[in-house]
Amino acid sequence: MIIRAKAPLRISFAGGGTDVPPYPEREGGCVLNATIDNFAWGSLRPRTDDKIEIESADLGISLKYTIDSEMAFDGQLDLAKAAILRLGAKNSHGFDVFLHTDAPPGSGLGSSSALVVGLVGLVKEFTNLPLTEYEIAHLAYVIERQDLGIQGGLQDQYASSFGGFNFIEFEKDRVIVNPLRISREVVNELEHNLLLCYTGTTRRSDHIIEDQTQRFQANEGKTVSALRQQKQLALDMKNALLQRRLTDFGDLLHSAWQSKKNLSPKISNSAIDEIYEEARKHGALGGKMTGAGGGGYMLFYCLFEKKHKVVEALRKLGVVATEFGFDHHGLQTWRVHEAGIRS
């Protein structure tokens, strides 16, 4: 018997930064995001010999333990080790875990958080824990942000756990996920017109988030104003989607990027600015970095008839542009029974 899991990555349209403590506690945050058909994948195979093996296909790392071994956080597959320890999976007769993600850490698509959500899903099934989507997301947040001390917000874990288009509100002591009923026509048109573009570099988001947080705590006017603008833009973009005003949505995406750059000078750089200007020059109404910034993926909303021109212009800058679809399911887990597999 093998337990499988897949947890979707996400794109964030507006509101990013308002989900990063201490902003939610002080002013309340909100984000608009959606999950896409890129995933963090995982498999867990139970063993009977009290051994544990964790393998990452992306990093080319395989770690071996016994159930009595110490799992120290040493920079090697710490996300997996933290999930195993937090959920008590070592209280078993052993297992193998295999992990793979469709985008690397630092891509801006929430891949690390999706991986943790997938790990929680695997261990939940393995240990028969009755967890809701909210509880899965909260556990993933605790593992990543508290157990491992990785700075960041809350939106990625909730997006991956729930899936689909969501307007997520962050209050002092709770998170509220509002699923959006986006019409099939609007989803099709978004898939028709959106481009996901890899800038060729990844980045560590915690440095950017640390800078942004310090500026907010110091009450720096530019950062505080930009965070409040992000909240309003998330609401405006939600309304544009629900009211099928997609040209307005593209324009608001441009406004969201201009506002986001005011959160921290580390969010953009000359290379990112050049990519953005070239895309706008050739037919993109708007766009933004999909995560904290500094590298990874950029998202563009294009006039469809000019989309190919945007792709060609960005290709000359070494940017790889891809189309994608949306995921509407969130975390999924299932079991496979196969002859010859140790159970």
C-alpha cells in the first residue's frame, strides 16, 4: 500500500504582504489568489523494519534514519523532518517518503508551503488523523514558520490546502477562506490571456520579507501605505473577477505591481524592471512577481492577440514564458494497492 498526495502551487494577484505577521494582528490582511496545475507531489510507503528514508527528487538527496534516530534540522530536507516530527509519524514501524515539486523553492509560486501541505496530507493519511482543510493549513504554517523559523506569510498554506480561487482574510486570531465562484467563461478567458514567465533566477524570500516587516514595524510611511493599498487592490480585483471585468483586472494587476514595489526596495531590480517594461510594450496590460519578489516567476495579463508578441519579446531577454491552467481541488490524497509493494 502506498499513500499519495499532491498539493497545488498558487499565484497571488494582490494583497501579498498583508498576510505576514505582525500586519494581520494590527490591521487585518487579505489576499486574492488562485491555485494552478503545478503541484508538490509526495508518496509514503509504510515499512515494517523501523527504518525511515526521505528522498527528494529535486534536490537529489536521500536521508536514512531509524525510528529512534534524532532528526536534527541541519538544512537537509528540514521541511520533511519537521512535518514528521510535528505529526508524530515516528511512532510507527517506519516508512519511505518520496518528494517532488513542479517548481523550485524561491520560484514565487508557494512551492515550499505546498510541499509542507502535501507532507501533512501524507502523514494525516498514514496516522489516520481527522484534519480539516483549515487544520491542515494551520499545521503547515506552524511547521514552516514556527518549528523551522522560516519567515513568511499565511496565504500559501491556505491556498494549497483549499485550492481554487480564494479571497482570504487574516485577522488577529483567525483566518477566513472565502471561495470565489468564478464563472467557467472567466476561468477560460484568464487561461487564454495569462502568461507565467520564469525570470531565470530564484531568490530567498525571507530576506525581502524581513526588510518589509522591519519597515512596517518602524512605521515607514511608504511601506504602510503600500500594504493598505494591497488590501484595497485585493478587494477591487476580486470584484473585477466576479463582475467579469477582465480588462479592469489586467489594469489592476499593473497597479498591484506598482504598489508592491513600494513595500521594499528589494522586491524589484533592473532586470525585473526591464522584463516588465518589455512585456507592457508588446501587449501586456499588467503583471507582477508572483511571490515576495527579487526573482522567480512573473505573471502577465495580455491581450490575447498580442500574447505571442509578449512571449517573443521576453524570449529575447532569456525569459521562459508558459501557459497554465487552474486547479480547483486543493490538497488531494489517495491510496494505491499494487502487487509486489511492501505494505
